[in-house]
Amino acid sequence: MTSTATTTTTSTSTSTRIILAEDHVLMRDGLKMLLSTQPGFEVVAETGDGKAVEALVRQLLPQLLLLDLGLPGLHGVDIASAIKAEFAESVKVLVLTGDLQANSVRQALAAGADGYVHKSEDSAELLQAVHAVLAGRQYVSGNIAAAFLPKVARADGTGDVLVATPREREIMSLVARGLSNREIAELLAISVLTVRTHRQNLMEKFSLRNAAEITAYAVQRGYYTPA
């Protein structure tokens, strides 16, 4: 492990700037090598110190932060929350985690990041996630969604898991694709208020708190397949 931060200054205006925040050097080197195979991607900084991440983001303004939740110094959930609060959609945050405990997964999803990938996934899945979040879509890998589902699935008196209506499945799928309420309304030819109502109702019904949790639920239930 290391807590040092390394920056480069060769970024061009057309490249996608990426910061790697991962405290295991071997994994960080592997991620950097993988990303270097993608045209237009450039790792402009890397660090293993949680306390250094926010300053690097402010200094370099990357399009993507690849963030390990288990960084020393400052927890990844706090980092993701702070970055999204300050930079919103201008900096995409893709979370990496090795923890599949349901409570930990829910905590990660609550951070408001744009994507979540478990470290057991292969390189193809990671690249799929990177391209998805850069395109404005939410991404939750299948095993994270599977770990999340038992925590949020509620049962009625007979023990049966609550079932989503066709409209709820449709709304969840479109949210998972990264569409806004207005875009969903235009696509379905309904009002924005109706979309908001459907969204609020399904979140209450399935105990979901944000778009990432809706995406995780949609992936696990088969309403949406990340592309």
C-alpha cells in the first residue's frame, strides 16, 4: 500500500482525464495499464491516500474518478459524497469495492456515485462500467446488485417479495439508463409530475433511496441490463 500521490501533466483538451484512487499499488498499476489501452483515456493522477483525493480533483478537474471505498485516511463513501456535492455531473465517480456485505453495499450506493463495480469483476466489466458512467448512465455490477437486493426486498404477510408493476419496471429501467424525469416524461408521453409520483411511489414501496439503488434493484430483477 502507499499514501503517495502522483500527477502527470501531459493531458490534452480531447483526452478523458482520469484520477485513480486505490491504495493497493499492484491493483492501481493494473488499472492504469488497462485504461491506457483505451483510446482517448489518460490517467492524470493516482493516489492511495483518501485525504489527497479531493485536492487532486479540484486541481486537475478530471472527467472520471475511479475510487476505492477502502482508502486509508478518509473513507471512500465520504469522498464520493463530497465530490458529487461539489462537482455534480462534471466529475463522474466510479466506485470499486471488495465488500459484498449488504449493509456496506447500501452505504456505498447511498454515496451518490455514478457507478459501482466489485473488485472480483473482470476487466471487460470494468471498462463497460467506465464507458457507461462517462456516457451519463448509472452502472451497478451484477454481484453488487445481488448483495443489495436482500437488504431492500420487503415481504408481505405471506412472505412473498413485493412485485413491481409494468409501469414501475419501465420507470426503473429508464432511471437506470440515466434519463432525467423530464426525458422519461417525454419518452412515455406523460407529465413530469406523473413521473415524479411513480418514482416516489416505487422508492417507498421497495425502500429505495436514490437512482443508484433503483439501478441496483432494476439490474437484479432483470428490468435493466447494463450496456
